[in-house]
Amino acid sequence: MSTPAAAAVGGAIRARRRAGSSYRRRDKYLRFVLPALVVIGAVIVFPWVFTVFMSLHDWQVASPRVWVGLDNYANLAGDARFRAAVVRTFVYTLFAVALPVLFGVLAALMFHQEFPLRGFFRGVFILPMIATPVAISLVWAMMFHPQLGVLNFLLSRVGLPPSLWVYAPDTVIPSLVLVETWQWTPLVMLIVLGGLAAMPTEPLESARIDGAGGWRMFWDITLPLTLPFIMVAVVLRTIDALKAFDTIYAITQGGPGTASETVNIYLYLQAFNFFQIGRASAVVVVFFAVILACSFGMLYLRQRARWA
Amino acid sequence: MTGAWNRRQTRRRFVAMGAGMAAAGLAGGRLGTMSAAELRRAQAAFDWKRYDGESINVLLSLSPRSDLLTQYQSEFEELTGITVNADVVPEQQQRQKQTIEFSSGNPSFDVTAVSWHVQKSLFGRGRFLSDLREMRDDPTMTAPDYDVADFAPAAITFATHADGRLDTLPYNIDYWILYWNKELFDQKGVAFPQTLQETLAAAEALHDPGNGVFGFAARGLKNANVPVWTSFMQGWGVSSIDDQNQMHTTEPAAIEAATLYRDLLANYGPPGVVGFNWNECQTTFSQGTAAMWFDGIGFATPLEDPASSRVAGKVGYGLQPAGPVSRHSGSFGDGIGVSAGSDKQGPAYFYAQWATNKRNQARVLAAGAGAPARTSAYSDPEALAALKVPREWVDTLVASGEIGLPSLPAIVPVTEFRDTFGIALTNMITGADPAQELESATEQFRPVLEQSLQT
């Protein structure tokens, strides 16, 4: 028989043993987790902390580093060129998402139908997506040339006046969106096509028996059921368009003037042309916050668009 | 620092260079045939093999001149026993790589080509390159036939810092000239313009967009376009930022030069010129659709290549036209330096020395790849005999040397200067008022300049 005091002592010892074995287990787990923590710390956490640290300094190549607090952020807020770049980035993103999504959905609906050589045409359709962005950008740059480019030649063949394409401030963003649409519509098509293939067929069969027309079936059944997949495409395209750099830089370098200067181009100039490391770091932090907010917004919408 | 340096960039210095070019009569070696053994015999007292077995990394920018260095690299390797790993990348990427690696304190290259007009002040402030004077003056390190005195005085001045440090050996000086299509000029009975106002009149006379001919081509793309304007400004006897770091970018001369720039490009330029860099201009001119093209002197080779140019044999090479006050040729330059952080100073200096020797400089001239910084190249009979471009090009080159002046200001934030004023110039082509644009650009750039002078 044990007294209550002895029982309490025994309980405390058992608890300590349990805790001890728990610590030991944790130690064992830590050995497995530690490498991953070190890698994450080295390649994600440290660069971010260091970027924030740099953004709080006036830091130029070949000059001493000076602590300036939030001055770089304040300067950005007062920089009309940066603000214009932010607006331009969103305008570009809006069209560079909307058009590929629109054409991608249409292409998916088309390629979901049965027709001869469907596999071959699907393969051809996704070719732009496979090509290297910088390589195709250089080809597009040649095609856009006002005098020697093939696009104006094609326009002249159908009786249309020539365009200045990327060589005029008014037409440069639409022209760049054209390249983006050409290249990334296939990606949207593939995602939505996957959604169409996974879609249950019973609702469509029921609707057909009930006498629903093609448009009604698309609007009330196909579209809602593929919406989660379309939202995935929208999220991916939005993130991709927001950070678009290679195409724009290779074709226009942000010009004419600043007519196609997005935040990424502005950032590149600050960091690698002007070597204003502190200021560029502030742009990175601000832009990361913007992309994060957009991503959360998109993920929230995607969550709402899930199948019930 | 920049002020003192700039003070020495006088017209007299550049005149001296041109005169030197014209007068020098040094005999040239055989450009492509002398073996390393022959070279060594010729310099028996000098030990080219003292670094035998070592290797060096060389970073060059993509250009016809770098092509020559890599083409004849085996000559250096045979002569010295040093293995060369040469990396040739496009100019813009090369400049970024240099700056980033230099600022890291541990550059991957031992020798590199440097654009004085863009990088000299920044690299000088960071002490990124070694002072070469000691090795240059050491007879055990510099071959007896290297002949430092053969470099044009202006080139040495261009390469030297205010405190006397010499961290690059001169390699090339790029003068801006006016390329003109002789066939189009003859058809319209127009004479080559000697002044900037005559250039405007000639552009008007030759402009015939209905037949696909445009009067004048030059860079409209921001940043790239600034040398066009600053070179024009020299015709008014004014530089954009003087040796006291005073900005003259809102003065009447600057506005008149900018107005001329706008009038030439907006009224007589090809459609889309606002987005043209030198390569678009070259394409336009080489296809015979531009009557004149104002740019650096290094484009003769592609223009005279019948495989890619429709104007081969029809190109005139003219001096930069005179302004109302004076006549100058906007000038830019390159040198070859040794990384201060390199632990292979000797082998690296040997490479810089070889790259800038008389033979390689003569090769540059013979190939039409640029304007050598050595005076002997211009009178090298073999180089002149091997010329792949018209003699008129060499004559214009030599004459430009007599009136050459650095076109861009010698300041650290020169890229920001080009970016800010480049946007203003682009805006002018699309209709903005020159005076207002220059006022606005000056207001934007002044704090950047002032900050750079404080650090």
C-alpha cells in the first residue's frame, strides 16, 4: 500500500521520466529537422533579414554604408517614377492575366471536343509555353521593328496601317501583353483542360435530358465546375505577371522613356545599373508585401470557388 | 577629384593626340604572322616566361576588339606560358558583373576591360583596380619595346586619375562621326553638312518617307541617347557638367542642342526612333533607309560588309558637324586593368601589356574594329595595307582625334545621369518641350550628383 505522499512522489518521478523521454525524443527529431532548418535559415530567412537590413541603409557600391532608417521607404513613396511603375505593373498584370485566361478557357473548351488530329494540335498549341522567354522575346523584338518587322508587313497585306508596336509609348504595353498572351495562353489551356477532364459528366447528361441548350449548360454547369481550375490558373498567372521581367527587359528595357517600366524593371535599374543597393532593397520589401497581399487575395477567392 | 581630372581633358590634349596620330611613323610588326619564338628573340633581354605555368581569368566585353584579343590569345599563351581563360560577355552584363564582383572584394577575374566614360570614376573611388605605374616603370615587368610614349597623350590622360594613379592601360578611343549615304546625297544633290544647322537642312532635303528614306537616324532609346545630345552640346562650347561639377543642363546651349536633337529625330527620324539603340540605327542605315546616322566610329566593318549591308561601298564617313561656337567630336574610351584583389598581379599585368602592345593596336585598326590609343597604329604600313574598310574612315578617325573631347561627364553616377536625361530626351521626341524637360531632369539629378560628391 502506498500513502498519498508516496503516490505523489511516484507520480512526479513518472512525470519526470515521461518528460525526460519526451526531451530525448525531441532531441532525436531535432537531428532530422535541423538540416532543413539550417537550409531554410540560410536561403530564405537570412536573405530576407539582410534585405530588410540593407533597405534601412544608404548603401551604394564603392561608398560607405550609412544608416537612414525608413528614409528609403519615404523616398519611394515620394518618387513619382516608382508610383507610376506600380500603376503600370498592375495595368500590365490585369491584361496579362485576363487575356490568357479568356483565350485559354476558350482553347480548353475547343480542345476538350473530339476532332481529328486533336493530340497533334494540342501539342502545337503548347509550343510557345515551352520556348525560352528571352529567346522568343528577341524574335518578337525583330517582328515588332517598324520598318523591317514582319508584323507591319502582315498588316500591310490586309490593308491596315503600320503600327509602332513597342516603339511608341501608347502601344508598348498592349504589344508586350500580346507577347505574354501568346506565350501563356497554353498554360491556362492545360490547367482548364485538366479541370474539364476531371469534371463529372452526370450533371451535363441530366441537363441535356432536361433540354438545356449549349450556352445554358456551359454557364450553369461547366463554368462553375471548372471555376476552381480557372482560379488556379488566375493565381499562377497573376503571380507570374506581377514578377514579369525577362520579356519586358529583352524587348524594351522599360522604354520608350519609362512607358513600359514596371516595378521589376525599376528595381533592376536601381540595383544593377545605379548600384543603389539600399533603395533597391526597399523596393524589394515593398513589392514582396504587394505580391503577398495579392496572393492571399487570390487564394481566398480560389478557396471560395472550390467545389462544394 | 573629378574636377582635377576633368581639367586635364582639354582640347589641347586631344589635339595633341590627333597630331601624334598623324605624325607618328613607327614601323609596325607583322600583324598575324610573327611567332612567339620570334617575338621572344626580338626581346631577348626580357623574361616573358617568368610566370610560365600560371593561369589567369580575363573578363572582356563583347566587341570586335575583344574578338581580336581572343583570336590571337594563343600568341600570348605561347609567348608567356600563361594559360588564359577569357570570358567575353555583352557590355551591359560585363559592367554589372565587374561592379558586383569588385564590390564583393573577391572578383573572379584578374584582368578586365574598363569603359572610362562609365566606370572610371566609380572604380577609382572603390580602388578596384591596381595602380600599374610601378610595374609599368619596372624594366623587369615591362618589355623594352612596349613604348609607353607611343600612347597618345590624351589617351594616357583619359586613363589617369586626378591623384596620378594609372589603373588601366589605354586600348581604344571611340569618336562619334556622321555616317552618310553617298548615293542618297548624290540623288538629291545635297552636300555633306559641315555644321549642325546644315545637318538639319540636309535631313529635311533628304527626308522622303514616301519612298522609305528618312533624313537622320540616331539613338532615341533612353540612356543610350544621351551621348548624342552631349556631343551636340560641345558644338556650343559647353559640357553638360563641368570640371567643378556644375551642371549646365538648363542653359541656352543645352536647350538649343536638345531642340536640335528633337527636330532631327522627331521630324526626320525613322518611325519608332524613340526606341532605337545603335543596333536599330545600324540596321536602318545599312538597309539604305536612313540618309545619315550619328554614332560611334566602330561600325565601318558591318556597314562595308556586302553580305549584310545594302550600302556597302556607298558610305561616307564624316566628322561631327560644327556647332555655332566650336567643332568637337564626342569621345569615349576603354582601357585594360588588373583587379586589385587578384593574387596574380604579374601574369595579369603581362596580359594587359600584351593586349595593348603595338601589334594588337595595329590589328584593331586593320580590322576597322575601333580607334587604337597608340599613335603608331595609324602609320603602320601593314595595318593600313590590311585595312578592311575605306581609307576615308581612317582619315576621319585621325581628324576626329584632333577635335575629340570626352562627351560624358566624369562623375560617379554617370548611369543615373544618362537615365534621367535620356528619359527627358525621349519625351522630347514624343512632343515634350525641351526647356521644361531639361529643367525637370536637372532638378531630379542634382540631388544624386550632390550626394555622390559627399561620399
